[in-house]
Amino acid sequence: MAALTRLSKSSFSSLSSLSSVSRISRSLYSGFAPDTSSHGATSYSPRLGSTPNLAVKDTKDRSVQWVFLGSPGVGKGTYASRLSNLLGVPHIATGDLVREELASSGPLSQELSEIVNQGKLVSDEIIINLLSKRLEAGGAKGELGFILDGFPRTIRQAEILEGVTEIDLVLNLKLREDVLLEKCLGRRTCSQCGGNFNVASINVKGANGHPAISMAPLLPPAHCMSKLVTRADDTEEVIKHRIHVYNEKSRPVEEFYRSRGKLLEFDLPGGIPESWPKLLEALNLDDYKEKQSAAA
Ligand SMILES: Nc1ncnc2c1ncn2[C@@H]1O[C@H](COP(=O)(O)OP(=O)(O)O)[C@@H](O)[C@H]1O
């Protein structure tokens, strides 16, 4: 693996495309403040007297700059893609960018394959370059804003990101580690349509203060059943290592944003049917569609 040269901001000047890609409509978030008074708060309360003004005046003003944090398998991609569709901003998952690079059989493939299959993190420099290429492509297509999934994952990445643009909200999705392991082991992708599914039926009892969790399988349609594949890094050994790496390298990123008053912690209460409405409520988006149509 290429020696990790000292990372300097100039190495990441390409990330400046972030600021050209998106404009923050600060009015969108006037009054929105996660409740970081008590550590581990799983909810937030807008400043008294004001709630996030998510009514979008018109689409050219719409821009969201969010980050999704959370351990492997927690469901960052699941909820980021749903919110991406709801808010009309791109969902950019650095794990997907890595897998696309792997599939391209480009010069980095071999190096990336070894790193990913061992559950290690790809170097900040490589990730930033993949991300800036994606942002430049999005900017060229007129994309506004983003929901970043899986980035930043180290303090260095968070510092670089902070140096090039502002983040409005960091959503930290949380689940018990025993459930994360079962979810990752049950994860499947359709090799034809790319759809993401989960064959695990999860029912764990409450333990150590954690509530019981039930998650029904997220089964694919019949035509995908015979095409399901498992990610090479979704083996028990590699999953446990990825969770360890997250705890070691990415938990500090949670504190990075908590100390900046940007972190919204959300404990998933169950599968998508239970979690999605509660997540919308936590984000004050439960009546977003109505606000949209009222603003039209
Ligand atoms: N921001 C990042 N920094 C370093 N490596 C990353 C980053 N995002 C993704 N990767 C690499 O891609 C792999 C898959 O990422 P992802 O799909 O987000 O998996 P998970 O959410 O299960 O950790 C990671 O294990 C890591 O090797």
C-alpha cells in the first residue's frame, strides 16, 4: 500500500468541489439545534419558539449538507437513500465509491481489495480523491447538497471536510453490536439490479439496559432470489474487525461533531417499519411532504 504521505490540506484541494457543489440555505436550519446537553441524548429539541424551517422555498434554494455516522451494518445506506429521495439531494456512500473502484479493475483495485477484505480503512487520501471525483461529477450535473454516508470516518477526514464546507447535521445511527453482527451476516445484494436486502430474522431480548430488538427480514422479489450475493467483507471475523475499527477510529468523529453541537443521536428501535417514521419525527420531517405541497 502506498506509504501514507503526510496528509496536508493541499492534498485535498480537490475537495473544494464540495463548496462549489452545494449552497447552504442557512434559513433551512435556523433554530435547529441537536440537544447535546446530556451526552448520549437520543433525541433533540429545536430551540424554543422555532423549528427547522424545512419548507423549501423553491428547488434552486434547496440544499442539505448532512453526514451519516454509524457502525457497520447499522443501516446508514438504508436511511440515507430514503432521505435522499425525500429531500431530493444525492446520497453519496464512500463504501459504494470504493466498491465501484474495486469493480473497475483500475490501478487501485488490488490494494483496495486487500484493505477492504481485511476490514481496514482505506487511506484518507484515496477516499478523499474518490469522493472529490464523485462530487465534481455531481456538480457538473447540477447536484445540490449531499447526504454523506460513511464519510468522514476519521478525525483527519472530519477536519479536512470542515476546512472546505459546513455540515448542517450529523445523524449518528446506533444499534447494539450483537444486532449489527446479525444484520451484516444477513446482508445480501442482487448481482443484477444492485438491490440491497437482508435475509436475517432478528429477535434479541433486552440486555444490559438495551431494549429488545426485532427486525423482520427484508426479502427480495422472486426474480432476485437466485442472484443474491454476499459482500466479501461480511464474514463474522471481518465484521467484528470493522466494528472494532469503527469504535477505534470513528467514535472520536462522533465526539468531534457532538462538541460542535451538530450531532443528533438516534437509537434504531427496530427494522424499517418501526424506525423510519420515528426518524422522520426526530428530524422534524414527518410532515415534510405536506409542507412541500403547501409551499408549492
Ligand atoms: N470514509 C472512509 N474512510 C476509509 N475507508 C472507507 C471509508 N468509507 C468506506 N471505506 C472503506 O470501504 C469499506 C466499506 O465501507 P461501507 O460500505 O461504508 O461499510 P460499512 O458501513 O459496513 O463499514 C470500509 O470497510 C472501508 O474499507
